[in-house]
Amino acid sequence: MNNFTKRALTALVFVCVLLACISYSQWSFAILFLIFSCVGLWEFYTISLLGDNQPQKVIGIIMGALVFIAFALIAMDLQNAMILLFFLPLIYLVFVIELFRKNKNPFRNIAFTLLGIVYVALPFALLNLIAVRSTNGVYEPRILIGILLILWASDTGAYLVGSRIGKRKLFERISPKKSWEGSFGGAVLSLIAAYVNTRMFPVFPSGNWFVIAFLIVIMGTFGDLVESLYKRSKNVKDSGAILPGHGGILD
């Protein structure tokens, strides 16, 4: 099986599972993205271990999972926002644990442990609120699906255009393959996807989808560059191998 076929089959299975879990119920969405959060944290901390860093891998994954669960419970109206105060002593616990580890660069270890939660778990957790806060507390899977369609359109447009006519490098020092032409292609296809969403998913005013597309193009590009910067600093090509042909969850 060649790499293209492997990538295509992986993408097909991944997309089907993703859309099915989002569409079925708020619980199936939360469970799937909780798994994504934990796997993403595992990948982040595994990369962080390269070099002199020794982040608190298990503690970080547990805290990240608890952050996701807290936001899921808030979104489901099973808890109020006061539950987030529970994490203040947990943050302090990370510092206390480092006292007993006797590792080199203790504050770097603390920093990487907490960074994983902010960089990986928190964005996944906030998806819980995006799915309900925009519709007065009612779970609306079409919002999440519409956001994913725009995101996939942005990535697809950037790849197709960039691989064919991309010449002007966007940020060659960090990601040699990204080009301005590819970014423009991703932006155009994202706007087309936003227009499709206005017809398929009229969950709020049409202009909102175009604003979302703009934010996804800008923040998605910077997000890719930041991840590339992180992997390049550790001389790693992919964050993991859980998705054949695509890399890891962070990829």
C-alpha cells in the first residue's frame, strides 16, 4: 500500500468516526475529544522528554483530562464554573511534586508540564463551550461540523495550491514547504466552505461563518507554524504515529 492510499484510508476512517461521534450526542463527542486530549498530551510530553526536560507526564495527562471533563460538565449544565477553582491546588501540586523528583532543570519541567495543559488540553476543552454557548445552552453539532469543514478546506486548499504553484515561502526557517500561494489557496477554499455552511448549517447569521473562516485561516496558519517550531526544536518530523500516513493527533 503506497503512502497516498494509506493517507486516504486513514483520513476516511478518521473523518467518519469524528463526524459520527459529534453528530450522535454531546456525550459521544465529549468522550472522543477526551481521548484526543489525552493522546495529544502523551505526544506533547513524549516530544518534551527529548533533551534535558523531564515533565511530569502522568500528572500532566491526568490534569489535562480533568480540565476537559470540567468544561464538558459545565457545558452540559451538570456543574457551574466554580468547579474550575479545583485546579488551583492541582497547579500548586505540580510545583510540590517537583521538589521530590531531584531532576535537573526543575522549573523547566514544571513549565513543560503546565504548557501541555494550556497548549493541548485547554483548546480541546473549549470546544465543549463552542458547541453550546452559541445556541443558548443547547448542544448543536452542526457548529462543530461546520468549523471542521472550514478547517479541512483551509488545509486542503493550502496543500493543493502550495504543492503546485507555491514559490514564495511563508516562513522558511520554520516550515520550508509552506508558501504564501498555499495560504491564499487555503483562504479561498475556506471562504467557499463558509458559504456552503451558510446553506447547510443556518444555526446563526451567515456573516458569522465568514468570521469563523477568517479566524481559522489566520490562527490555523500560526498554529501550524508554532507546532512546526516546537517539533523542529526537538528534531522531530511527526508528533506521533497513531494516524498512519498523517502522524499524530497534534499533527
